[in-house]
Amino acid sequence: MARTLTGVVSSDLRDKTLTVVVTSRETHPIYRKQFTITRKYTAHDEKNVAKKGDFVQISESRPISKTKTWKLDKIIKKSEGEIILKDEVEKVEA
């Protein structure tokens, strides 16, 4: 059984390729404090259906390219609007 992860699409600019951000909580082995870890995965999207901001499920697959070893399984939730970062808003207004 292949590993599956869920995360948010942070980029869909490349053809048939997504960048998915997966956030998880881990506990430090010595200090026993929890901290957040964010990892980026490059996934294959054959039909270019997922867009930026969508909540998706990806699964491990054979290597498709140098960086792509994940593929899009399904879109769990479509984004309801556009994600605009604070820095991008300030650039547009200036």
C-alpha cells in the first residue's frame, strides 16, 4: 500500500505538476515539546484539475521525473477564493 498525504496546493504553474504543502505536528525527542513542520512535495497531475488553494490527497508512486515521486489521488476540497499574501497586496497597491 502506497503512502498517502493530505495538504494544500501552493503552486500549479507548471504543466501537469503541483507543489503541495503538507503540515504536521511532531514532538521533540528530548524536550517533549510539540512543533510544526511544513514540507513541500511535487506531485503529478495528469489532467491539470487541481488549482492553487485546493485541499488534496497525494500518494507515493514510481519516479516520474527528477523531483516528482507523488501523484494526485483526489481533490478533497476545492478552494473557495484566491489566496493573497500580505506582501503581494502591498506590491499591487504601490
